[in-house]
Amino acid sequence: MTADTSSSSARPHIDLFPMGRVDAVAVQVIAAHLQTLLGLNARIRPRQEDPLYAFVPRRDQYEAGKILLALEGIRGGPLLKLAVVAVDLYTPILTFVFGESQLGGRAGVVSLFRLKDPDRQKFYGRGAKIALHEVGHLMGLTHCRRTDCLMGFSHNLNDLDTLTDTFCPACSYEVGRSLKNRFPS
């Protein structure tokens, strides 16, 4: 897979922004999942520095919302933007998050920091699940009550590992509807 996973004739729908020392294979796996499972043409942008502007020393973590604002400020390119970071993220109301995105918005972020596992396949699968979940939020979906749906809220790695990499029928319908509205043929 090349850095640009979209075909030359198709415009990208989502740009992935690796930031800092992110596992390059994980970013490619995320791009492949977004393309295969959602039909989003994904383009991997050149690696950027760690988002130091989002670092909060008293917490020794990075504020996810600041990364979202920075992504939103990037002009040009496709409608959707997703950062992939290797740093520990939090929001003002949660101790940590695996990812964060704007509900129905344009920007999301996925952190690989807490997803580590000696089994690389499990690690990559976790990253893909978080990315698909965050893009689901970008499509306007909230957390699903079904425990087997990818839009279920994951409090910890056990919750995340029990999720499938698919949406329940209701969430799948809503994702499809949102994709058609955002990216008409």
C-alpha cells in the first residue's frame, strides 16, 4: 500500500495525519479499514511532529480537543481529517480517551498509546476499530447501546477487544445514509 491509498481517479474523502512516532503499518491498516469497510478513499499525509501545542504538563497528557481544532484549521484537501497519534489523550471530562471526534463534524483523532499489545494483529485491529468508531461519530452517530456494535463505548481494552469491527444494522444504515449525503456520486 502506498502513502496515497486512493486510486488516481478518485478524490480522497479523508486525510490521515500521522503525528509523531506513530507506527506506519498501523496508519496503513487504519487507511485500509476506512477504505474497505466504509468505502472512504483515504490518503495518508506526510508525518508531522508530535502535537506539542496540545500537551498539558500537569497531566502529562495531550488534550484531544486542541488537536481537533488544529485539524479543522487545515485548509484544502478532503472534507474529513483524522490524526493518528502515539501520545496519551484526554478530554476535560475523561481521564483518557482512545480517540475523539466532532459529532457530525470534520475532524477526529485516534491515539495508539493505550492500544499496545505484544500481538501486532491485535494492536492493529484495535487502532482500526477506534478509527472506524471515530469516523462513525463524524458521520453523526452517537454511542450505540448494543454491546456488539462498533459504536459501543469502550471504557477499557477488554470492552474494545470484545467489539466486532462492524456496525449493528441500525448504525450501518445511518453511516451509509450519512456517507451518501456527504459524498454524493
